[in-house]
Amino acid sequence: MHGKRLIGDTLEKSLTNILLFLFLLLMSTLCLADEVSSKISVDQRMAAEIDSDDEIPTRTIILADLYYENGLHVVFSYSAESEEFSLLQQGSIGVAELVTGEVESLLELYLTVTPNYLPVPELLLKEKNESQILVESHSRSTTTHVVRASPLSLASVSATASAAVSSACFNPYYSWWNWFDPAESGMLPKTYGSSSFGGKKRYTDSYIVNCTPAEWGDWLWARHRIYYKNVWGNYKKQHEGKVKPGHWERKHMGSVKRYRKVIYDDGWGSSAACGSFDGDPLTQCRYKREGRFHN
């Protein structure tokens, strides 16, 4: 009888020890999983912070902010961090652009497309040698302030304005290009890098047309983001343009020879179901993207 009781006590203790061991093993596993999860979360946050830092646009100094009588918006600017100049043109589909060819010099362009009474931003004189002589030859004054003007007459300042945009969503805009994707529904996001087109380049040109019906919501944007690679090997964002339906945007940017890239996406998640279900391309969410890197 005593032997049976002893065996029972031994089995009970063994069972208790086994249950305790399993409990401790379970707790250890949970703690390890929590630690791994925490580390993953930290790594993800660090990655997000790095991406977030790179996504902060470099500081841009607006040199001239101009509106023309046809609705065209033109901005000359300078990026202090990258030491590069840029030209932005924006308008609705059908609005003529101020300049359609390659931009040789933003200073010369500014002198061409603005009336003589407007001063020249002093920072533009940094773009090329003998700039002061060029400005003086046009009898223009200079300023350290932002030049703002609206509305400017196209006819009175330049003969370079193009005809109204025709077939903007399907035909190429540039005389030559590195990429050209005509508007179609369901077009996936895309990244184009200068490393695929000869390496380091001085300039980026990007042209985007949101062919979604103009009366639809602004949340149906089409976007291009322009980057350059800095000396640390990181891509820094120079420009982000969200183009609302029925509008276009052209960006010319650069000065220094370096690696560059452009990223395109849209506000409808590239869904081919956005818009009309009858297949009519005029009532679908779609955009055209086009661009090039050059010296």
C-alpha cells in the first residue's frame, strides 16, 4: 500500500515538473517571438525613417512665379542643396506651353519669355558665365526678391509659345525621349533611371499628362517624382508633382552631372476598373508619361 502511494506521488511530481517545463518553454517562446517582432518593427521603422528622409524634397528657392493670360503657370527655381536650377510649366490640356524644345539656358529663356519691365532674379546669373553682360545687353535690372507677375501676355513677350496641345495623351511630346508611355488604363507604376540610359546626366526632363476627365475629383492624380543621387550614394527627391485630371506638367531640372531617376504612379492604384465600364478611353482613369536624361 505504501509502495503504491509512493509511486503515485512520484508520478504526480513528474507530471507537475513536465507541466512546469512546458509552461516555461511556452513563455520563453512567446518572449522570443515578441523580441523578434519588436526588432522587426524597429527595423521597419528605421527603414521608413530613411525612406521618409529621402522623400523630403530638397529646399527649393523660387526665383520667379509667373502666370500667363492663357492659364499657363511657369516657375523658375533653384535647389540650394543640389545647386541646380529648374523650370516648371503647368496647365490644363489644350493650354499652350511657353517653351517646347530643349532648354539651353534658363537665364536666356527668362529674358525671352518675360517683359523688359520685370527684373531678373540674381540667382539666375549663377547659371552661366557672362550672365551679367547678357542681362545688361537686354537693359534689365536684377533683384534678390521673388519675381511675381500675373497675368502676362504671351503675344507681347515671345513668339515661342506652341500651338494648343493636340493628342496630348497619345503622341510623344519631346523630339527625342528615353521613355514614352502613352495613356492607357491600368498602367503600373514605373521607375526610370539614368543608369539605364548611359549613366550620369546633367538634366532630367519629365512630362506627364493626366488624361482622366477634368471634372472628376482631384484625388485621381497622376504623379512624377524626380531624384538625384548625392555624394553619399542616396537618392534625394528634388521635385514631386501631382497632376489633377485634365491637366499636364512639364519639369526640366539639373546642372550637375550625376545619377538621376524619375518615379511615376497615380491616385487610383493603377486600377483598370477606374472610370467607364464600356471601354471608352475618354471616360477612363489614365495618364501619359514621358521623359529623358541628357547633357
